[in-house]
Amino acid sequence: MAVQLPGPTGLANLTYGRLFLTRPYAAIAALYAAYGPVFVYGQGPFRYFYLIGPEANHYLLASNPGNFRWREAFEVLAPIDGETALILSDGEDHKRRRASPDEADDVMALLVATKDETGDFLSNLEVRDQVVSLIAAGFDTTSAAMGWAVYAMLKEPAIWERARAEVEQVTGRGPLAVEHLGQLPYLDWVISETLRLYSPAVIGVRKAAAAFEFGGYTIPAGSMVIYSQYITQWMDE
Ligand code: HEM
């Protein structure tokens, strides 16, 4: 007999719902504390299976990625990014769009020059969708990471000073160039630690193509599954 998945019901649902509205990540952390690493939360089309913690991340992203679909999980982005954007496509077309481009020195030239193994270029629509994704997926994430890095360093002025000294030593107080990037190990650690503690992408979503077992439970085919890199990095253990 299938084991019932943990998760709140009745009034408890409302209590967590209120917390979700104001502090969604605190709500996920509270659900994890109450129900463990596998739980169900939400109603109707917003009913999600949460798999929380390092084992869950590994299961979804590294050991079994083939069982999880990307397209259905990210379709909410389709009106903005476009149907063919890398950020929401998957399958063979996705691989074709990721093909290595020929030599080119800016993003637009790379996209226009990209060919698949049969020599086909991206269509105009595909180029448009990748450019919009670049703005949507690339701008918000990098600017949030930069903001958090400055915040984290200013909280520990000795770290700010050490990073600044490294940049000055490498650039000689001139402008920063691509060649300098490999010579800034301390700044690199600061950025990695910032991304770990203040990850701009806080949760990820997938649709299960087939039923699977995780943590002693069976998650049905077609379930929407959520994992959280953010909660994982803030877990006490
Ligand atoms: C600090 C900066 C960034 C962070 C933290 C970040 C985070 C992520 C994460 C976590 C995913 C995978 C989501 C999942 O598996 O559920 C992802 C995918 C993706 N990101 Fe970023 N991202 C960053 C910058 C960018 C930039 C600058 C671009 C575009 C220029 C970009 C474009 C994409 C695309 C196209 C995908 C889908 C990849 C694929 O399926 O082939 N990201 N990003």
C-alpha cells in the first residue's frame, strides 16, 4: 500500500499559507522542520512535492535528471522569454540550441553564428527568445549576486579590504579586464560563498516524467517537484 506523504492539512494549511505570502523561504524551512525532507504542500494546480536537502538536490540534478522535465515546470515564463528560450525548453531542440557556436566576439554574434550538427542556424524567433532570456535570467541573477556580495563584504570590513587589496594589486588600479579574472582567487571565494549563502535562485522546479521513490515515499508521475538550494545551505545540520 502506498505510504501517505506528510504535509499540513486543514487549519495548518492556512497557517503556512499566511507565512508563504510574506516569507516564502521561512515557510519552506518551517514545513521542513515540521514534516522532514519530503512533504506535500499546496492546493490544486499549486500542489507541489517538496524534496529538501542535499540528497534531494543530488537526486534531482545529478543522479536522476533524465526523469525530470523542465519545459512544463518553467512554462510560466513562456509569455516573456518565448517558447524556444533555453530557460524553458528541453529535449532535442534544447540540445541543438546549446550547440557550440563558431568564433564570434559578442553574444548577438554568437547566437547568429550558432549552427547545429546539420549546419542549420537558429531561427530569428530563437535568437529573439535567447536575447530576452539573457536579459530576464541573466540580469536579475547577476545583479542580485553583486548586491549580496557587497552587503556581505561590508558586514565584515576585513573581507572587503582584503578583496579590494587583491583587485588593486592585480589591476594596478586600472580598469578590470577579462584576463584579470583568473588571478583573483580571494574574490572568487567571496563570490562563491555569497552565492552559497544568498543564492539568487532560491528554489528550482521540475515535473516528474515517471513515478519515483525518494526518502521512503513514492512520488507519482506528473508531480510538480520543488527543491531548494537556499534552504539546503541554511540547514542547521
Ligand atoms: C549569479 C548569476 C546566476 C545564477 C545564480 C543563475 C542560476 C541559475 C540556476 C540555479 C539555473 C538552473 C535552474 C534549475 O536547474 O532549476 C540556471 C539556468 C539557466 N540560466 Fe542562470 N544563473 C545566473 C546567471 C545567468 C546568466 C548571466 C544567464 C544568461 C546570460 C543565465 C541563463 C540561464 C539559462 C539559459 C539557464 C537554463 C540552462 C539550460 O537549461 O540550458 N543565467 N541559472
